Amino acid sequence: MRKLVPISIVYTVLVIYVFVFLTNAVWSSFWALVGSMAVVLSVPSLILALTYKNNPKPFYLAQSTAALRYYTRMQLMISVSVYLNIWIFFMRYFRNEDYASTLWLPLIAIFASGVLVTICSAVSYRFARTRWVKRSVFVVGALLCLSAYLFGELSVVRVYAIYYALYSCGIGLMFTSLAMFSVEVKQTIMLTDVEEDKTLDTLYIAKDMKAQLIAHLTFYTVLMLFYKVLQSSWLTYLVLASLSAASIIAAIVLSVAFPIDKQYAHKLEQYYTNDVNVNKELLEKQLKGKLYNGNNSITLSFLRSIVRPFFPAKVIGKHNVNLNDGAVIFVANHYEIYGPLVTVLRLPFHFRPWIISSMLDNEFVEKQLESGVDTVCHVLPKKMRTRLRKMIHPLIIKVLTALDPIPVHRGNTREVLTTLKITVEALQQGDNILLFPEKDYSQEGDVEQFYTGFAEIGVRYWRATGKCTTFYPVYVDKQAKQIIIGKGVQYTPTEDNKIEKQRIASQLNESMQLMRREQSEKWEQKQRKHAKNKKKKDAVVEQQCADNTQTAQSDKIDDNTTEQ
């Protein structure tokens, strides 16, 4: 059924070409305009009604499955933009009074645009499967489409060509990304025991027909309001182009919220290949929870994009991490707020962090913000500072919640056991764990002593799976802007549990202490070298100044001698 989509584009072109412009319906009376609108809307309306009547189940499935819902809406927004641009193209061409003598030109231009879309799709699909991230392909395509509008209102033919070339390439990339996402979307539909091919194709053609209706109705509404009533040609094109660009922007937002990211695509692959490192029942439960009802946080993605450049960090020791035997546990130093922040932004592995449960409580977070806001914004009135805290703390909680954290409770045995249970299930679902077990938070980068309770994860994971998990030390160095991953410490089930937990905590702490000392020595050597180079440089400058002074004095003596 997807083959009908290019056919529907051809139908739109021919209808615009024959029933609207060649009959002068756009330029004639109001009722002729209404009649042409009825002709244009008749076929997509009929196809959409018949599709829904003959097979309504896919439409109910799309409403109940988040991944499918976001996917079809992305397609809808792209298609709306495409059909609006077809109208814009013909409006530009037929506003020329001599268009009747060159009626073959728009057909050639549209054919060339279709060829360009096809070539761009084929090339990008080949490279994107191995080199690029699917979501990145989509965003790059959307940005190309948006950049095309910069050339929209210029009246130079060559600039028109740049406009449609950029737009065609962008649309090709976006449809390529959708084609690649369709593999995971089909796998998501299979979790519901529904025939995935028929469902996806039915929704694909239905959304295309809906996009035609939206685009055609939008065009006629704008035409009547701005062209017929206000008699403004440039404003008509501007509004249509703005609405088309708004559709592309909406598609970008939907792509960010689309729940199937790189990690969940990998989880789907693990599920359908029966990976022995995951528990299939628990993984299925997680997949359904995320792909049926969840989405990716737009707020978190936006903040990451803004904050990430301000926290550069080089990751060293990635080769030490072995994920072939299942998920692992990363144990990092806190270094006040810097450690958690930079690891969340820069650690190149998917993980679920341990977070103190109080950090997810509104009242606690707002109270913690009080001193900081009062210190930074002391010039503001007290009421405004209070209002600022109330605005910030929901955002912080939303970002933390978007990380899918595991809440850690202290002092309550039952809640501690719940934390361990959730952690072990997360490991069985293929999620790595990130935690910060230091008893105190160092302000100078020192590694403090660890609590040993976190090592209980190894005991309970062994009891649940019969496998030994591995703990990896992660040292965050603020001065050198580095994240160093050391060699892992594996749980050994043959030892006494209490002794084994103490061993794991001690080895991890010693490993991080060693990394701390090595980094301190490197930093001191770097500082000494810098001081030595500075001293040499200062000595050279002083010598140059002395030479210049001596030269000036010699020149002065020579001048005096000459005068005498």
C-alpha cells in the first residue's frame, strides 16, 4: 500500500494542474474556487473513509501504542509539508501571465525533484545503516528543509532551484529515517500479536490521505483570506511557507519524543534474538511500558544539548568495559555536583542511576534550592526568589525522572530491599547501573570511603541469574576534564557474602584512589612544566628587554658622538 503514496502525490499534481489552474478556477469567481476545492478533496476523503471502515483496528492500535502514534504523526507532518510545497510551487509558477506557453516546465521540475528525493534517500539509507544515528538523519533532513525557506521569496530562477534542491534533499533524508525506524516499529507492533505489515501500511496510507486533506484545506483557507480578501500575493506565500515550516518543526519535536532510541532499538534486538544475558519476561514488560505508554523527554534532550558543550570531558578506559556477559555497574566518585552531572552528560554507556529518594520530592528539592537561589539572586526581592524556586524545582524533578532513576532509601530495610530488587531487575533487562557510594562528598576531588551496601547487588544478581556481575570504578577528574574507567571487579560467589562485599568496596575504592594519585601527579607535572616554560619565557623576555635597552643606549652614544 505504500506504493500508493507516490501515486497520491501524482494525483495531487494532476488535479492542481488540470482542474484548478488550467480551468482558471483560482483566478475566477468564488464559487469556481469552491468547486475546485470539492474536486481536490473528494478522492482523499473517499480513500480515508474506506480505509477506516474496512480495517479500523490499526487506528485503535495507533492510539494505544506510543511508538506507533509518534511514528505516524511524524509521517503526517512531513506529508503536510510536502503537499503545501506543491501548492506553493504552482502558485509561484502560475502567477506569471505567460504560464500557458510553458505548461511543461512545472512537470519537469517536479519530476527532477522526485529524482533528487530518490537519489538522496538511496544514498543516505546506505550510509545511515552503518554510520549515522537514525534520529540524526531525520534532524539533518529537517534542518535542510528549514534552510530552504531562506531562499523562498527571492525571484531569481537559480535561487528557486536552490530552494527546491535543498527541500528535496531534506525530504529524502526524513523519509529515509522513517523507513529505518519502521523496522523497530514493526517489532513493537509484534509485541501486541497483531499482523504488523498490514497495520503499518494501513496507517501509512491513511495518514497520507489525512495529510492531503489538511494541506488542501489549509491552502484554500489561506487563499481565500489573504489572496481573495486582502489581495496580497506575497502574504499568501509567506503564510503558506510558514505553515509548511511549522510542520517540519513539529516533526522534529515528535522525532525527539519518539520512544524508540538507540538503546531501545538494541533492547528490541535482544528480545527477538533471545539474548541469554537478559530475562525475556522482564524485558518484555519494560518494552511494553516504554513503547506503549512512554516517550523520550523533550526537556531532557533540550537541556542536554545546551549544557553538554559547557562540560567537556574525555573518556579514558572504555576498552575496559565488557558488556558481552550482560549489564554492569559503574561506581563513580561524587565530586559534589560535578561528578553526577558530567557522567550523565558524557559517560558513553546507557545506564540507570541510583538517586536519593528525597531528590524526587518537591518540598525537599525546593528547600535545597533556597540557599543557592538566595546567594546567586540576592539582588532580587524575596517574593521573586521564592517564585523562582517554585519555577526551577519542577524542572529539576522532571529532568531527574526522565533519567529513569532507581530511588535509594536509607534507614528503612523494606525500602532498601525494594531498591535492590529494582536494580537486579534492571540488570536483567540489560540496563547498566550508575551509583555514587561515597560516605562524604569531596570538594577537592579526593575519593572518600565507600558504603559497602551497594555490593549486595552482586549477591542478589547471582541468586536471581546464577551469573556474576562486574563493578567498574569510574573516576571523574574535574581539573583534567576526564572520566577514567578502571578495570572491573567481579563478584565471586564462593566467598562469604559479608567478606565479598567488603572486598568489592575496598578494591573499587583503592582503584579510584590510585587513579586519583596518578591524575594528581600528572597535574603537578603539568603545572611544573608550565611554570618552567613560563620562567624560560620570562627570562627570554627580560633578555630581549635588556638587549633593547643596551642597543638604545649605544645608539644614543653614537648620536652624541656624531653631534660633537
